[in-house]
Amino acid sequence: MNVTSPVLPARGVRFCFALVTLGWVAMVVGWYEAAGRVRVEDQLSWTVLSVGGVSAVALATVTLVLAARGRVEERLRFLLASMEEDDYPASWTVTVEGIGTLVAAEGMARYHLASCRLTHGKPVRGMDRLAHEAAGRRPCGVCLRATSAATAARP
Ligand SMILES: [Zn+2]
């Protein structure tokens, strides 16, 4: 993986920005035209144009955010994989209670493997998966995704 490459492909970003611009133009034109008409029936088609503009802006924004998020996770996995295990002296501890090799700290939105680097330096506690999910946590996109992908790749 080339970490110096742009986060998102330039063509995709340009397309999304063009879609956003088009959406804003549709919203402004729709609003302007609808505002100049007295009867609701006459405003309706311009309102539809505005709603279409809002949808285009929302679609482009969601697409950009999802693409960027995926790319950040990919880079983070690459970065963590390239770090040596000895880079971090054991300045942190994991308190494992019961079954748990899955850990999280108070207020964390995701649970991790005890070996995950995203838990280093944090006061994490081990619990089983169901307890984490009952607390509203989701699996880590870095350590648990890598594990499930490796497991799935085995014959
Ligand atoms: Zn993790």
C-alpha cells in the first residue's frame, strides 16, 4: 500500500464536488422560483427541484465521508501492522475478568482484542462479547476485522 497516495481518488472527489454544486444550484433555483409564485400548485415543481438538490448534496456528502472513512481505516491498519511489538513498553495493563479477551474502557464505542494497539495506555477491562454489545459497543474495525478476515481466508 502506498501511504503517500491521495486519500481519495481525485476523479471521485471532483465528481462529488460537481454533484454538490449541482445540488446547491438546484436548491437555489427551486427556492427562488417557488418564492416568486403565489399558488401552491405553481410552487410544487420548483419544490421538487429543491428536494432533488438536497438529495444530491446528501448523496455526495455521504459518499465522500464513507470513502474517506474506509481509507482512514485502511491506512490505520497499515500503520499498526508496520509497528513493531516492542515499540510500546508495558506501561499499560489489561485487567481480564472471566472469559474476556475482548476489552474496552468506560465510554469507548468499540471493543477490541486485548492485543489491539488502540487500547494501549487506556484503562481497559475484559468482558465477553455479549456484555460489550449490551453496553452498546461495536467490534473494532482494526483488530477484529483483521481477525475475522484472516479466519475467513483459512481453508
Ligand atoms: Zn482494536
